[in-house]
Amino acid sequence: LLLIALATFGCAAPNVNSDGHHCYLTRETKVAKYDDLPFIEPGPNPILPHYFGLNYTTFQVDQYDGFIPPTSGNQTAMACGYSGNITIPEPPSKQTFDLQYFSYACVSGVPQPKCATSIRGWKPNRRTVKRVITFPRLDPGHVMADFKMNTTAFGREWQGLKSVGFSIARSDNGGNMYGGLALDDVKYTIVTSCE
């Protein structure tokens, strides 16, 4: 029992940073739903800097238009074209984020070929992780209610990230999708370490 108490105390003990001050590693979990962001037709509607602690490049706020509904609320983050990035703002250099899950859809209309989304994560030590996810082909003849966002989860290798990049292409031949990538309910944890 004494060992458990000592181990618990040892885990909670502060570190000393480079200034000689005590500091604690902090972890703050967030879910970006994008419903609190302004949307004005016809746009553009960029995602505000430092939104829930992250910056978005080429992503815009998009509102539900009757095609593929968001998993929550009525807005998503949409990277129109072929790519988009989500990053920890610099400074502070002592922050990273752990990607946990998100909902996604390739959006280019019906019919739509099967879509491959390449996801690459960059870490402070220049290591990268990569994964490809697919969104199914959308054929005519379905009611709109049949079209839904998919959800994907990420494991330990997606922890300690500085940036995540997305690129979309046709799954069958790597050609252009002529559409965008919609994200919703992006869950991640921002980790601030002592330096």
C-alpha cells in the first residue's frame, strides 16, 4: 500500500522546466463540431485560427445542404479540392496533439466513385505516420437518407502530432475527385509538456 501511495505521488510530482519553475504536463481533450462557427453564403467561410486549439489550412466551414448530413449539428469542416492540413499553432512549441477519431465523407455528388483519403501525421522528431481510408462509391437510385458520414478511430501511433495532412483521390485510379473532404466530430487531446 505504501508503494502504491509513493508511486501515485511520484506520478503527480511536478517537473522543473528550463526556467527553474515547477510545471505539470497537461492534457485537454476536445471535440471539434464546427457548429459554433459563422457561415455566410456564398462564402468563403474559413475556420478561425486557433479553433479549439488547432489551425486549419484550406478547410472551410460548410453547412448541410441536403446531401450527406453531418454526424452532429448542421456544419462540417470541408477541404475543397485535393488537400488540407490541421496543425498545432507555433508557438508554443511544447504542444502536440493525439488524434482519436473523426467522421468523414468525400463529397462530389452522385454518381461519385469510391474515394481514397490519404492521411499523414507529422511528429516533432520528423517521424511520420500514414493511413489511407476509403469512402464508398455513391450510385444514383438511392434516397438521400442512405448517404452518411463514416467514422474512423486512430491508435497510439497517432499520438504526439504536430500536424495532420489530408489528400483525396479516386480509389480506383488515383484520379481527381472534383469535390471535397468533409470532417465532423474530430476528437483529439492537446498535450502541453514542460520544457
